Amino acid sequence: MTLPQAYEYDEAMPAAVSQPALRRRDDVRRIEYNATGQIVRVSWRHPDGSRQVDFERPAKDATLRARREALLEQLTEAIVRALKSASIADEVYALVLSHCEAEVGT
């Protein structure tokens, strides 16, 4: 069963606010658009007033494409520092890079 949706628009920033058929004003999904009509943020406001951002378009200078050169340089420097600090006496023939999301921040 699909519940009908009602949409309202906020004048401060172009946004569509989706409300469930129960019309609870404290539990809504908000979709915000920029001046060209692109979605810039999708969030959910919970009944307790807290908000959860489901999607937010990054700034042009914060994309992976824009930061690629700087990230490559920083990664290369980090690898060299890690190898120097390992103080390996033997010859090294291969280097394996491994990434695990669960280890972020450790």
C-alpha cells in the first residue's frame, strides 16, 4: 500500500517538503534545490526535532576530482613516511596498500 504524499515549498530556499499522509509536521523529508534546480540536500526531520542528512552535494572544490592531485601527493608522502619509520633493513620488492573502512580513525 502506497501512502499519498503532500508537498509544500519553503520560500527561504527552494525546497520540497514531503509529508506522510498522516500529516505529522514534525516528521518530514526535505529536498532542497539550488537556483538551477539541482538537488543540493535531502534530509529527514525526526519527530524529536533532530535532522538526518541523507544526501548533500559537495562543493565543487570538495569533490574527489577536484582534490585528486593533492590527495595523490599526500598519499605518496604518507607512504614514504611510513616506509622510513618502519626501518626495514632488507630490500623491499613489493608494497601492498590495503584499505578498510572499519579501521578509519584508528
